[in-house]
Amino acid sequence: TGQALRKRISDLEEIVGKSTGRWKSPGSDDDRSQQVSDMEDARRITSTPSGKGVASGNPLASTSTTAVHAEPTTGKTIRWRSDLRCGKDFHDDQGVPEAQCNPQSSDPCCAPSGWCGSSISHCTCDGCVDYRSDQSAAASTTPTAGEPAEPYDERSPKNIALVVPFRDREAHLTLFQQRIESHVKAWQAKGVQHNWTVYVIEQYDTNLFNRGYLFNVGFQQAMQDAAGAGRKLDCVVMHDIDIIPEPVVDYGWCRQPIQLSGEIECWDWSAPYPVNVGGVVSLNPTHWKQINGFSNDYEGWGGEDDDLYLRLKQNSLLKGGCHTWCDKKPTAPIVMRPPLGKGRFNCLHDGDHTPRQRAPNDSAMWTRLREMQTGSKRWRTDGLTNLKVNEATPSLVQSPCQKCTAPEDPVQRMRVFAQRWSRVSPKAIRFPASVEMHLPFGHKCANQSLTLTKVPQGLDDLRRLLHTFPETCGVERRFSSKTNFVLLDLSLGQALLLGTDAGTIVPDASLPSLTSTSGHEGWVQARQKAAALGGSHMMQSQRLVRWLRALPPHHHAWILVADKPLPQIRHVFEQEERRAQLTSPVCISSAKLDGTAKYRLTPGTRWCGDNGWTNVETFDMLRSSETAPQMQLVPICIGYNPKKSTYRFEQSSRGCIGKDGDGIEWEHAQTIHTTKDAKGPIICVGKFSNGDSTRWIMSKTITKCSDKGFIASFVFRAMDPAQYVPALIEGCLLTNRSSIRMAAGRLCDEEYSSVVETHWFLRHRQNASDYRLCMAEGRREAWKPSDPSVWRIFWNEACDHKSFVSRDSSDAKISWTLTEEPNLFIPEHGTGRRICLSEVKRQGSLIYSWAPVVEGIQELCLQTLSPADALKYADLVDNVK
């Protein structure tokens, strides 16, 4: 988490414009203190002796002016400033040092950092000055206008809503819920009985993640729920899922906007930088409405929390002190944070979720931030006021109880907080057109199907849908609450196991991020942890929802009731080596070191311009080495030198670890794999030897690996995502005037409006006894352009010809031309639906048409693939051990 969050520093450089001339990229080999110092210089607004501020050009800084004036009735000079600066470094209108704070305002105390405020770090610390007449009243809880005047009592019950933006991070969510439960119990043990509600807002689409939008949805739901229950919310907390609180954190104080996560473990027990407002931020509903929530426009990783900072700044809601950054003497306004020791949060492993993505062209994000920096009021119309919500499923709602179950969680246990889980999207949600449920082979209703018309809420909801089969099928008597399923994407020929003992779940199309906290050893631990969680009911429900969400609208899919335990089904796939070779992107980025480029690999993403690195290009590798035979694997080992932030690439499993010939110690970051028969682009690797600054290059441009000091080392072929060819292919029956003809492949999509029904076939012959089918267009003797063509299929040896002549039952000659449509194959003993090709007489003419039974003269009857047949030829996915 810490490594990834550092991108904010480098991203801000784009806005700052390197104004100080001392900026050094975090991708370079600076130590942390120098990076922080340069970052602070970039954010600084320096004050002149007259008190006038000089802006640095940074959107997270602004000019400041003194506000020294006289009271209209008494003529007494006012010693405080409207920009909330105070202390010995700031002067009043008479040039007297030590501007004060307004004792009647919500910010009556001056912190050593030179800011007025009302927290403990402003009013009661060593060096704090409280300008209120009653010094004994100093506290961290002076209310704003309209708030109760009584001091803050942490023991008084509060109504607290935690909003958690979420997608594809099931392991994190489980750990987060466990920690929040223990946190609530710890405060209850102290006699503090808050009312807690967690809002899990899941983004139900495949677009870039929109954290700000998801919070706005959660805030709206929290306000609606509170109004419906007749209660007032005290605090609404924007809570990242991957940082979790220690028991000292008080979620009940939010009279001013506060970043509760002021001390984060993976940031050396600090916030990432002084003006950061990410992580865990709490505001009362009045303040959230005042700033119009978050922006809805930031898609992808980054930008929305910087925009939030600028909203708070424009509304004069930044009331914090220097906190952990006092030695850097920050001058830009800072959000309030808890007293030191009270804002401690732990970090969850960064490899447990899909990598953070951003659009390759992120210019729109920077344009919005620059507009906000110059005082744009776009925030007034972008946020809560223009929120549009599209729900995929009804919310899953649970209430606190002593012992009960919850939706999609059948375990009887105590639940100490309420939860509402919603699946939403800012865009209209399209449900796949064809998802059918099928009962097992041999069941009396095996050839009947049930078309899904909604997104199931989870595994339990899917099981309940089985009871919508006709009563004559006897589903209620035969199937129990422990039914398992196989999810079969027919268009890809890929099967996913769902239910008890289905195995572990890993993020779709991703590998762990390359960070110091998510190297090989850390990833092994993360997979072991995922294995422990993988059998949980919630994880399986999310597997179902994720599969449906990622299913393209034009794909056909079957949900099959498993007829045997899932481990047995998995064993068959593995024994027959039917594992889909899915690929995952790998991103190359570069940064400067000693005037020359160094290079980095980030698996799992197509954008890697973070943390001072520049995005260069991407290629594809195997998502899992377990999906290819060991003899076919080509490993690429990635080593990391933390002293210089350089990377080493070797063609071996672990040959990049330890000391090299130059005496440099390399840590193992990751090993990725391609195959010997890969068909993707050629990737070259080169080495630049320069003592402890030795580094490697990786590029699609072969000449780069032997240029500018680099010496070519080796090459390999990347994977081509298109080289995976599914075993199944769609065939369809199309209406053709008075007849019904068969087509395959793209024609079934292009002429979708005329499709009568869909069947499934094999793309290639799997066994010698399989039948080969081919489509042909015929023209009768003395054919005229106004006459319709005749369509039919031929089989086996006839398909070896491009054209031939036959005669129909009336002895009329027909000239046939085989079409370019793909051949189809069916097993000799298929168990699917029976369809027959017959020669029939329609409107005085003999034609060929398809029907479930013979009509006229039989030409051919066949049985297409049943669900059980299709499963024999599908490949297993999402089964990383």
C-alpha cells in the first residue's frame, strides 16, 4: 500500500511544474527525507515579512492575506487573520509579531505549526496557546456554528456510517470486517455504545474504478437510511478497505473534517504527505453537503482525494496542524488529524487485489485539478448534486444481533454492526443476453433450461432460483442448500467452479503488484491466506457476481448444477490438462538514474506511470504458470535492488536473487512466465554495468537492448492473448424465407435478429469418431437470379470438396458450393438436443430445413452438445492453488 500511494507525490509534480528546481523523482535513488523535503518545497507557500503569501503554482497551495481590522463599535484592533495563520512568524496590522486566533471562533487556539484550530494539538500541547478568556476550557472540541456548545464526550453514543468503496478485493473485505468487528467490541468494552453501519459499495462494471462516485452513493444511502429510521447521523467516514484501525482510533469525532488515518503503518506511522486527505476521512453530514461530496469524474486510480482537498480548502475546512510533519514546517493548509498516537492504522497486503489502473491518457484529470487550484467552482455541480445510481441487485442488508444469519452469510453468530452491501454503476448496467441454468445430466428435466432474468445476489440467491423450475422437475425435493455449480462461458469454452470446496480465488486477469511488500514471499503468504478464506460463503458469492459482471453481453453461458463434489470435478480437469492459459499484462516503465534510463516491470496492469516512473509499453505473459506443462515454461526472474530502486531480469526461475558478479545484492521481486510456443511479440533484455547502479532494460524494440551502454542479454516471446482458441463454437439456426438453415461463428452474431435457436458444437475434431459438418449453398438447374438459394449441410468426406453436384428426390440437379463458414464437429454419441435436416416441399418447391423431428425426407439427424458434453471439452479457469 505504501509503495503504491507514493505515486501521489510524483503525480503532484505534474501540477507543480517543478517550480522549485530541486525536485527529484521518487523513482530515483533519493532517500525518503530528501523526497519529502523536495515535495514540501513544491507545495510551500512562502510568507514575506509583510505577511503576504506567494503561491508556488501548486494546486494544493494558495496565496494568503492577513485579515487585520478594527471592530466597528469599539475601534479595538483585531489580532487574528482570516487565513488562520498565527504565532511569532506572522504579524498583525501594526507589525507586531505573533498574530493571534479569534477566541470566539471555532478555531481559538494557536498550534506550534502556526495554525489556528481547536484540536488537542492546537489547544493543550506544549507550545499551544489558547486565546479564549477561560484557559481551563481548552479542549479539542470547540464546536462550529450551529453545533452544540458542550465539550466533546467520546463516551456518548454516536451514529456512525463507514462507506467502503469496493471491487474484487474479497480477501481485504473479510479482514476489514473482522477488524471493524473487533474495534466495535473494544469500544463497547469501554462502555461506548455507538450505532455502527458499514456501507459496502461495490462497483458493478468493468470500467476504471471510481472511488469518489462510490462514496457519494454510500453517503446518499446512509442519509436515506438515517432519515427512514428517524435518527441523525453524526459522522460519515470515507474508508479505504486496505487500511484498518488500531483500537485507539475514535470514529466519533468529526466536528471538523478529520483524516482519521494520520499515522499509517506502511507510511512510517505518518500520512503520505502533509496535504494528503486520502485513506480514512470523516466529516459530519453538514460538511459533506457543504463541499458536495466527492467528484464523480475521477475514473481510475488517483485524483479524487486531491480534488477533495481542494474542496475542503475552498470551503475553509482545513483546520489541522503540522502533526507528524512539524520538522518540515509545512505552510499549506492541512486537514485536521487525531492527536499523535490516536490515528494509528495497519496496512493490508497490496498483492491481495487487482492492480491500480489509470487511463493511459490522464490529461483530463490534471485539467480538472488545475481548474480547482485556480478557484473553479465546478465542485458545486459535480458530486452529490448530480449523482446517478444504477443498481445491479437489491442491497444486502444485515442488522446487529446476538446470534443470527445474514444475507449470503448463513453462519449463526453475533453481529455488532449493521451492514448494507450495494452493487452499483455510474453507467447503465447491461445483463448478458443468454445465461441459462441447467440441471444435471440424467435428471428428467436435464434438457430444460431456465433463463436468468436478474443478477443473483450471491450463492444462496442462485440456489433459490433452482426452485423456479417447474414443479414436475422435483427440484425442491432433490436439491438442498448445499448445491454446487459449474459456471460455463460457452463463448470462451471456460469453466469456473462455484460452491463448497471450490478452491481459492485470485483477482481476474492480474498478478500481484511489484512492491517491496508484495514480492514472491509476500505473495505466497497472501495466496495461503486466500486459500484459508477461499471456501467462505462470501468469497463464493463474490466469485459468482464477478463472473456475471465480467461476462460480455454477447456471450452465451450456462450455469450447471454440479452432479458430484467440486474437488472431483477439478481433479478431472487437471488430470486431462484442461487448464485455460489465461494471460495477464505486464507493464514496462522507466526512470532516470545517473543520467541514464533504468527500467521496471509491473505485472498485472497496462499502466505503470506511478511513483516517478514513466509508462513505456506493455506485453502479455501467463497469468499462472500452473496452466502450462512445466516443460513448456519459460521463466523470467525479476530482482530488485532497494538501494538504487533498480531491477534485474534473468531467464530463470530464481536466478535474479542474491549477489551478482558486481557484488550487488538482489531481492526476489517476482517470477513471470511465458511458453516456448508463445506467439506474441519478441521482447529483448539488455544489461548496463555500472557498479552499484547496474540495471537492466526490457523492450519490444530490439535495438534498444544494445544501445546507450546496454549490452543485449537474451530475448523471449511474450504471450499472445489471441492464441488461446476455445474448443467450443456456436452454431445457430437462421430463418431463410420459408426454410431454416444452419450457420456458425460470426454469422450467428451478424444475423442475430433471424436466429431461431442456438446450439453448441466442437471447433475441431477431438476424437477420430467425431462427425465433421460443413455448410453449403446450392443452385438448382436453370437457376435464375430471382430464384432463392438452397441451403443445407454435408458431413465427413463431402467437406473435403469445394463444390460438387447432387440430385434431390425429384431428380433435379443442384450445384453446391461450400461456404467459408467454419466447419463444425459433433461427438458420435452426443447427448444434447436432437435436430433433423429434411427435404420438404414448400410453396411448390423442394427445400432443406431443420426441425426437432423429421419433416418430409430425412437427410440427417444429430444431437448437439448437451451441458454435460460441453463440460467435457471446456478448460478450467480461476483455479490458482
